[in-house]
Amino acid sequence: MSTAPHSSEATHSEHHHHVSSATFIWLIGTALFVLTAITVGVHFIHIPAPWNIIVAIGVAVVKAFLVVAFFMNLYWDSKFNSLLLVMSIVFLVLLFGITLLDTLFRADPIPAF
């Protein structure tokens, strides 16, 4: 009689789930709140036209990274899941880029008045 663990038991013991402390979650939540306050504050500061969108998107990207990495535990998950996230973002940017190439350089069908 063999005393080796069953394959399901061995597989179950190899997967470790990360449990974040309440302090860490509160710190991330506070950072998200501060970044939201920065977003609202930047709205009231006059920033020239292209830079206001760049600042807003930059803050949004940082907030999205915090949510994805720490609230969704992607930071501690397998690297394959991180690769899937990155490749889906690349695919989305590619689709937007192709659409913009088509629409930005198209001649107007009706001339402007």
C-alpha cells in the first residue's frame, strides 16, 4: 500500500493564496482616495489642452494598476495571468490605433462651410 498523496492533494498543497493584511488594504484604499482627490484637484487647475488629458489618463492608469495589482491580487498571482492582462491591453490599443488611423486620415465626404 502506497502512502504517497493523491494527485489532487499534491496539487492543492502547491497553490498558495496570498492574504493581504487589513492595514495593507487600507493603505491601498487611502492611496486610491488621494489619487481621486488629485484627479478632482487637477480639474480646477488650468492645464494647457493636451497636458490635461495626459495628466488625467496618467492618474487613471496608476489607480487602475493599484486596483488590478493589489485588490485583484494579480501582483501575487501567476505570471501567466499578468501576461494575459498585458496582451489584452496591447490588443485594445492596437484596435484603437487601427481605428484612429482609419478615421483621422479620411477625407471629409462633405466639405466644411
